[in-house]
Amino acid sequence: MFAEAGGPHHVAHFHAYYQNEVGIYSLDPIELIAGSLPKRQHRLVEAWAELHQVELMSDWR
């Protein structure tokens, strides 16, 4: 997780990359808010994020 200097971030989120695609997922609730990933990778990212949601929110803060 990293912050872009000068970039406004209004919603807690993270980026997930797979090959040439990127999905941007909000942390609460965990859902795809921009971009896209193949269905299988999308499900894996959501499952992983649900398991690590508390840690992700802590890192965001």
C-alpha cells in the first residue's frame, strides 16, 4: 500500500494487478470500484481482502 503525493484519496482502497489489468477495490465495503480483473482473479482478491480487511484498514490509516 502506498500513497500518491498530491493525489486526493477520498475512499479507502487498494489496487490489485493481474497481467495488464488493474482492479481498484474499496475497503469498506470490499467491492470493485474501478477497473476490472478476470472473474477468477476478482474472486480471489475479494476473498483475500475480506480475510485481511482489518489489517488493510489499519494500514490505510
